[in-house]
Amino acid sequence: MRTIKILLISLFVFSATNYIAAQSNEISNEIISALDEGNASNINSFLGANVELVIGAKNDVFSKQQASGIINDFFRSNKVSSFQVLHKGNKDNANFAIGTLKTSSGNYRVYVLTRKQGAIPLIQQLRIESSNE
């Protein structure tokens, strides 16, 4: 009986530890909030040194400074009303989120990919593409 209790407690602790670890490997809540608010400066603070960016006709790998300008222009032209996460996932040290960005000029499908650089998740890829919704 004692062995079964120890086994069950061990199983519970192991499951809880894996659940907590999985939760910490998601896209940062600060990034999600920045998208929901249309806050370009907060998004820009999470950009990596180089970012693969797809926004409108812009589709390339840009330096952080170039990407910041493109993101600022997008949010200046498209007033955000909300961002809804549709799916999140992770693998190794990479995390992603897919969602719908609702703006004054229409809806956009957003894909954001981050990788941890030390303890800080940095955006490696950001796609904001027009949606048919």
C-alpha cells in the first residue's frame, strides 16, 4: 500500500512539473498584450537582432531597426480593436502563436515565433497578413 501511495505521489509531482514547464514555454503575455493594444513600441522591445517580417508588401529579413519602422507604420495605419489567440505551441526553445488581429481596416491573421535568447524570448518571425474573415 505504501508503495502505491509513493508511486501516485511521484506521478502527480512529475505531471505537475511538466504542466508548469509547458506553461512557461509559451509566447510571452507581454507580446500578446502588445498585439491586443496595437502597441508597436512594446512589440519592438521583443524583436531579435534580425526578424523575418511579412507585413503587406514587406517580406524579408530585416534588422531590428528596419522591422521597428515597418511595425510602427502598420500600427499607425491600422487602429487595433482586439487580438485573439487561436493557437499556441512550442518546441525546444521556440514558441509560436497564431491569432486574429481586428483593426479599423479589416482583420489580419498573425503568426509570431519567438526563441529564447538567454532568459528573454525574442521575436524571430512576425507575419501580419490580410484575412478573408
